[in-house]
Amino acid sequence: MNNRRHRRLQRTCPTLAEALERYLTEVSTKKKSGYQEQSIARAWKSTNLINRNISRITPHDLKRLRDEWLKDRKPATVNRRLALISHLYTIARKEWGIHWLANPVELVSRPTVSDARDRRIYTQIRLYGVPAHECPRDELEWIKRNTKSESLPTIITIAAQTCMRLSEIVLLKREDVDLTHGVITLHETKNGRTRYVPMTPFAKHALRQWLAGKPLRGRIFDIQPGSASRAFARARDRAKRAYIALCRKYGRRPITAYFTDLRFHDLRHESTSVMADIFGMHHLSKVNGNVDTKTLLRYYNPRGRDLVKILMSSQLAKWQIQQLRMAA
């Protein structure tokens, strides 16, 4: 392609703002993660590249923006932003007829992500001499008490009892909840496969109470995933302040680990770790929804004392204890 023709074609390319608008309308609306891409697009709209022709955005521009974002954003966040633009260029080449367009993101190194988490829910919160009704034993009860959202306590209970993702819970439809047999059917999942989720008695009880008097069809929650996540964060922060205030009231030193670095998605880790003591790996993958064993194991975070309990109940431990008693 000669330079004159290349420059002429460049002038026909949209700006990043125009390309993003088209991408969000034609592509994002068909994705399950469309609401997330709307948020990512807003980050791009606040950059100085937004009014630039997409054929004139260079790898150097993106590297500078990447380094700027990394000063106050996590690597995973930066990667998601770069991935959106990379896919936009792919769509422009394949679907919008701009087949000659180069993708500058391909020449940008992505930051390394280390986001494996092992955060478990604290369930032994105690202030000796203070009754349980004034000092709940676990973090989730504190959070439920300190939310202003009507639906969040039920959403928290389902998340902690079923291994379901936040988006799967808040988009749940009444016709997919079988309270008679205790099964939730998920048609819209992350990997596109239908999943059957068994309900624990606590989950079943919470849903039965929430659904009482509500329509038999349609969504059961009127909140979006992003709003639920923010409501959880606000309730967590209020719960921490309430816990600290209670400690001061009784002259106790608060434990800083409580409510610190707790995210809604950690409830999925917690539930998977609990379910791992009940289901074998193949059954657990059906409940959790991760068919890849490596990914599934990221959600299984046993406590050390849990592993000791399993070991001590094994035939090996019982035999060794018997040998030690005989030798004594």
C-alpha cells in the first residue's frame, strides 16, 4: 500500500470515541459482560486519546497510558482496559471493513497479574462477656446488619451457601428456582454451560423468605451486579466501624484483620472451600462452574486446621495413634 493511499484510508477511520460508541452498541450489548465494558469504556473516554483517529494511536501512546494507570490501578484493571481496545481493533478489522488496520495493543507488554486470593470469612469474632446478639460471631452477619440495601442480606446468604457468582445471583429468575427440590438452574453462565446448583438449607430458607408474596416469573432481585458490589463494600466498611466502636465501648482492642481486604467474590471462595469437604472434585466443578481443575483449585482455600482435621480422621492417623499407644 503506497503512502498516499494509506493516508487517504487513515482519514476514513473513526476516532476512538466514535469506535467505542459503535463497539458498545454492536458488540458489548451481545456480551454477558457488557455492563463491565461500559465501565471500562468510561476510563478510555477520560484519556487524551479519545478524540484521536484510531489509525494514529501508537504502541508508544498505549505504553505511556499503561504506565500512568499502573501508578494507582491494579495490573488486572489495566489489562482489562487494554483487552477492550485490543478487541475493538480486531472487530474493526474483521467486521467494519478496516482490514489493513494494525492493532497497537499487540506491541504493548501487559502487566503481570498475581491475583490469587485465599481470604476466608472469620467466624469466631468474640468479645468475652459480650452476648452474641450484640457481637455477631462472623463477618457476614455484621455486614448484613450494617447494610441499607433490602436485598443484600439475601444475596450474601446465597453467595456464601451456593458458590454462585454475583452476576448469576442478581440476574436470577424466579422460574429457575426450584424450592421443592432445592435446585437453582443457571442458563446464563460465564462458560455458557447450563449449571445446576444445589441449595443448602440456609440458602433455601433465605430464598423462600425473600420470594414470599413475589411474582412467579421474572427477575427476583431489582439490583445490578455493580450496585450490589458497591453496597457490599459500603456495608463492610460500616460493619468495621461498628465493630471498632463496640470494642471501644467495652475497652477491648479490635483485631485489625476483621473486615480488612474482604471482597464480595471472596464469598465464592468461602463457599467452594466449604463444599470441598462435601463433594468430590468432579462434583465440586459442577457446583462451582469451573471445569478446569487448575482454576477450581484457586477457589479451594482450606485452613490449616481443616487439613489437620481431615488428616486426623484418616485411617493412617488412627493407625499411627494406635501404634504410639502400644509403644507407650
